[in-house]
Amino acid sequence: MDRVAATPSLPPLAEGHPCHGCAARALAVCGVLDADDLATLRCRGGTVVVPAGQALFHQGDAATQVFNLTAGTLRLTKLLPDGRRQVLGFRFAGDFIGIGQGDHQSFTAEALSQATLCRFSMSRFEEFGAAHPALGRALYRKAARELDAAQQQLLLLGRMSAAERLASFFLDLARRQNGEQGGPPHFVDLPMSRSDIADYLGLTKETISRLLAQFRAQRLLRLETLNRVELLDPLALAALAEGETQALAA
């Protein structure tokens, strides 16, 4: 999961602007555009709403469109040759989807909660980007963060213990949801299932459940609801994620 800075402040858009009221503007690559260029880009595309449980696209579909996620959460999965499913990651408001996928989609993108996206044909978006270098630079920075996230995921799966993986997962969610979107400090929403978390971290659902119980007993976190967690001791979680302390045996 990529790490980004806190949400920048952007001047508001006038009522009647096609992007007026978009909560994801400051998080998205299009946030680098001025109001006029943003309106031009927006009018080159459309909007798609994906109900929870439905797919935006499937692995193997033709990759002819790109998307900017403005609300909701997507789960990215890949079907392995032996039929197993691998969760590749999760995408939140402000994330861009579709660049660098080749001729066909290499994964399936499914909505965990109702998702709203701006949709553009790849050719029209690339044409617009060529005429607006700031957008190209923003896409480059986004791609660089995703590459860093992929490298971090390899480290997480290859070297970290189960407890370190889960602690890192919660901290990454907190950075994204609180740092970017101005949510309550130390609270993390979990639109994904325990099985999704297990598949993403290379663990079993039973291990996730045991670790959650242990983290609660150690006062590292509190389950406010099944899908909302309060991080009671982020510093201790960070130390655990870095391998400086040990959780109870999983």
C-alpha cells in the first residue's frame, strides 16, 4: 500500500464546475490542474458507479480505459494458474487506475463499497496528458509510489513475521485514511473482509483473527465495530512493524 503526504489544500471550484464538490480532487493526479484545464479534462470523460460486490473490470479484459477513483474502495485481485486468488492491494479515493496495464487488464478490480470513478478512454487521456506536462509529472509520482509500495509488499511477504505484517497493514491504512482524508486520528475503517486481509498479507484468516485478539489484549488497538478499528498505541504498533518488539505467538 503506497505512502503519501497529507492532503494539500486547493482553492475551491466555483459552483457549476464539473468537479465542484469532488472530495478526492486534492488527492488525485488531476489536482495539479487549474480550474479551466480540470474542466476540459473532466468533459473528455464520464462517470461510472460500481455497486458494492461488482467488478469495475476483470482480469483479461481489454485495457482501453483509465479511471480516477473519487469515492469508495476497490479490491485488486489476481487469479493464479492453479485457481487460487491473490489480493494485490486496495485502492481508495484519489487513486488512479489503468496506467501501465498493457493491452489487457492484469488483475480484477472489485468494489468493496459503492465506488464512483471518473472514466476516460486511454487514448484521449494520453493525448490530454501530452499537452499538460504537470499531469504527466503527477502520474510519474503516482507510479513511483506504486512501485515503492510493490517493493514494500515483497519485503512484507518475504521477511516480516505475521504480527509485523498486520501491524504494518494497520499503520498504512491509518496513514492513508487519516493523513489524506482528514479522518479522526488513529481510527481505521476496514471495508475489506478478514479473508481479504489474510490473502493480501499471505496469511490465513485464522491467523488474522488470533492476531487481532492478541493486539486487543496488548492494548494496541480496539475494535469499535467489526469494520472500524481504533489504534490505541500507534507508536507500539510502529515498533512492532519494525521488528523492535514481539507480539504474543501467533
